[in-house]
Amino acid sequence: MLSTSPLTHPVTGWPLRVLMLSPEYEMQRVGGLGAHVCALAPRLADHLYLDLIVPWYDGSEALHSVQQHSMGRYGQVYSVGVSEPEGGEGYVQRVWEMNDQLNAQATTLIEAGAAYDLMHAHDWLTGFVANDLHQRYHIPLATTIHATEHGRVQGRTQASGISQGIHEAERHLARASDQVIACSLFMREEIASVLGVAESKITVIPNGVESKPLLQQPDEAALRRRFHLPAAGPLIFFVGRLVWPKGPDLLVSAMARVIAAFPDASAILAGRGPLHDHLQEQIRGLGLQERVRLVGFISDELRDELYALADAAVFPSRYEPFGIVALEAMAAGAPVIVADVGGLREVVNHGHTGLCTAAESADALAQAIIATLADPPAARQRATHARVLARSQFSWDRIAAQTLALYRSLLAF
């Protein structure tokens, strides 16, 4: 058990105080990074003084304003009204400007007497402010690199000025950090090779999953009516951003073969992203309009209901540093099918806790889905093994304890 008293600095003995910087939190949550910080930060704040500074995009009237609220036992969240750095030409410069606004809040706290023992930054999107504070105030810096631009664009970082700028920002932040946190062995190797960081400076701390009671069978008829699905038949579920690295197009292609084998099967793809219109066209082109639904953003509660209902939760990523959604599906008791890439292969043990398929192969994905639907007892057994693994090895309390241990080791100079 973690102590409920505030942790102290291993050298000075004073209560430990940490500044965390994240581009996502609560209502500004976009993907796995936001889920990670939402789960981890309050747990850390139960054991040390933690100030979390995050951007808040809520229209021009909110610019430069700051909302403050408590978090955990000893934490404070400062949501800073900023201009949202939308993509396109000048994106990296707009991120820099957003960092200036976050930096102003951090500087205000420091000049008012906040003596931070350590900073913890999340990804390059807060890297500019982290680097500046690190240099000006000599605060030790730990950075979690959740993904790299090199991985997202399959190594083509020189193909655009935006990718090149992001890659350079990631490399500068990682090299300037005193310690880098990776979410998987795969990411440790990628950070070392792509960003030029010594592996001795990289610590692997995985993502976690919330430990919730398993849902009883949800109201299947109501859910099927809500999404205009057939009244019965196998259900395939995908949740994630609709972007090329997540591979939702591969699932749509696979569903044509799945429905040929199981004519009453259907699929729900939940999430938002730039591939939405392309996927709609793909679905129409394959004649799957009545069986494959794009339902947009869904709440965590609805996501959990769909996990409970799904015959398979499918994550056919082309690039996946860890795969927190797959872990959530495992913890919820859904049979999982993942691409054999990145951190997913470290989470899913093929044949024991799920099925792994060849990356970028809609045919291999279809075969795995068909095999899962053809043998429900085997799928349920894999799902049971996966749930036990997820809840025992990947609890957020365990991840928080590992993070606190890293903080103390970094400061024990």
C-alpha cells in the first residue's frame, strides 16, 4: 500500500512538490494521453503536492483566464484559457504560442513561491514550456513520450514542415530531460533509436486501466435500436480516433468478409477524426451501410456497455505505442483482437488473452474475427484470462506507485 502521508524529498526531507504539464485533461481529452493523465495525476496527488497545468480551449472569452480546482488530497489543476493550435500551416508555431500561455501561469506560481522539486511533462505539446522552465529554474525534468511523429508518419518526418518541426521538438525535449518515461518496451527502443536518447535514461512504466466491476448484460435491444443495428447477431466493436495509424479502414474492409461468413454480423466504430468521410465512402462502396455504423464520440459509460455486449473488440492499428483502449477492453471482459504491432504485442498474448493478427492485413483481421465468432467458448476463455491480467498487472494504483518511485530515484542525487 502507498502511504497516505505526503512524500518527502529523499535528500532535504521536505514535502515533495511536482509540477505536471499536459496538453490533455478532462474535457480537453483527445486520446490515450488524456486518459493516462486523467487516471494518473489524481492518484499522484494523493501522495504528494502536485500542480497540474493544462490548456483550456473554450472560445475567445476564456483566453488568458485561469480556472483552478483541487485534485486528490494535495493537488491543484490550473486550466489556462488558450487559443487552440489547430493543424495546418504554422501548427508548430501555434503550439509554441499555446506554451507561452501555459508558461505564464507556471512562472506566476513559481514567482509566488511554489518551489518545485521536479517537473513531469507529457509529450512535445508541452515541451516548449518544460524546456524553458528547466533552463530558467533548473528544475529536474521527467518526460513521458506517449508516441513519436516518426512512428505516426511511418518514418516520413521530412515529408512536411509540420512533421519535421514536431520531430525536432520531440528530440529536443527527450534529450533535455533528466529521465524519459516510455509506456512499453517498443517505445523505449523507438525513443532511443529515433530521438537519440540513451536507453539507460529511459524507464518503462506502462499505461493502466481503471478497476471497475464487470457490467451485467446491458439492454441489448435498446443499444441495437439506438444504433440502428439488426435485432440480433454478432457485434464487432472498435473505439479510437479515426486516423490512419489506428487502422479503422482495415476493419471496414474486413467486415465485408466477416458478413459473408456471418450474415447477421454488424460493427460499431466509435470515435472522431479526419478519416470519417473516407470511411463513410468506403462503407457505401462495400454496401455495408446497414451493418457498419460510425457513431462518433461516445461516453465512457456507453463504451463500457458496448464492451459488455461485443463479441469482439478489434484494434487493427498500424502504429501503437501501447494500446490503452485494448487494455480497457480486456479489463471489461471483451474478447480482443489486435494487430501484432508496437506495444499491443506486449499486452496481448496471442491465443491466451486475445488474438494478434498480421499488421495492415484486412484478410488476416477478417480471419481472426471469423475464428472468434465461430468459437464463443474459446473467445470467452481468452477474455477471462485477459481480464485477470489487465486488473492485476495494469492497475492505475500500481502505475502510480512506479511513477512515484521514479520521482524519488531521480531526486536521490
